[in-house]
Amino acid sequence: MGEAKICCASLLFYYIIPLIVLIHSSIINLRAQQRDAGLWTSVNIEKKITQKFSAVASGELRFNDNISHLGTFFADPGITYAILKNFKIAYHYRFSNQRRLDGSYSKRHRYYFDFAYRHRLWKLSLQFRYRFQSQYTDILISEDGKIPEYTNRYKFTIRYLPDRPVKPYLAVEFFENFDGYYLSKIRYFLGLEYSLNKRNSVEIFYLIQKEVQTSDPLTDFIAGCSYAFTF
């Protein structure tokens, strides 16, 4: 137990504190940049088919322009499979509508694979998720609609698991353009999960999303909440 506490202290020092510093730095270094406030709300449903195999579906509304417009809404069904105790894979399809500047909506078709590994250490859950996604935009009305946009995504999450229903977490996610292999966007997360019972849970979070390697980057400050039901 003593060694576990030392390891946890090391993780707090090397991972959580730097993440907090990054979030703080992203807030104070916003001069001459675009900024926006958003709200994301979602409902997630999971059906356990077998001990290792599940069907999942989610729907989400994302508001932007200082929470004045519905910027994006989507439906996202998928399947997950636990290969090993701590290793899962998933495949999803997402159909989304994204608001254009003229108020109309662009239709997006996204397919993505997830590879996730989770490790339990004392009262910490450490998770790494790699996602490869391809997205088609306005297939029927755009000349480039049949050309997919590929993205690699890397997400690191540290979750504290106390003997209570509330579980706080910190996370950071990096978006990499697949064609040029350059970093295009970063997300920083701070959130809480609350288990109402074995089947129902809610989550609230705050995230900062920053565009990088662009002359006029956009930074979004987003509050979010979600409800999950498992059966």
C-alpha cells in the first residue's frame, strides 16, 4: 500500500499538476485570438449483450456563438468489445449536422475506431484511448464530398475512484491531421461523474478546446452535461 501511495503521488506530480498548468496557461494566453462559449448536452445508452460485447448509442446537442445557436447535433450508434480485462475496441458511425455561417446545416458522416486501455492503480484509473476517424462532408452536394478527412486522436484520462458515487477526472486530448501529421487541436477536460445507481449516471464537465498551428486560432470554453443509462 505504501508503494502504491508513492506511485499515486508521482502521478499527481508528473501528470495532474502539469495538466492544470496547461489549462491555466490556455486561459491567460488568449490575446489576439478568437474566443467562444459553448454548451454540450448528451444522452448515452448502453445495452450489455454479453459480458464482453455491448451496443451503444448517443445523441448530442452542441450550442456555440456564446450558447446562442445550435451549432452541431448528431446521432452516434456503435459497438464495443472487451478483448481483455483492461483493453477494449469500438466501432462507431456518427451522422451529424453542423451549422454554416448562413444558418444552414452541413451534413457529416463519420466512421471511427477506438482502441482503449485502462489501468487501475490504488484509487486512480489511468486510461489511454487512440481513435482513428474518417469524415465525409456534404457527399451529394460538394465536389470534395467523397474525399474523406482523416484524423488521429489521442486522449489521456486520470480518474479518481473514491468510495463514493462521485468520481472526478482530468483529461487531455490531441488531434492530429492524418495527411500532414501535424497537431491541429487540443482539448483539456475537468469533470465529475455521479452514479445514481447501477444503471443510471450523470456527468458534468468543463473543457477548453484550442486550435493550434493556425494564424487566427479559435479557443472554445465549453460547459457540458450528460446522462447515461446502462441495461
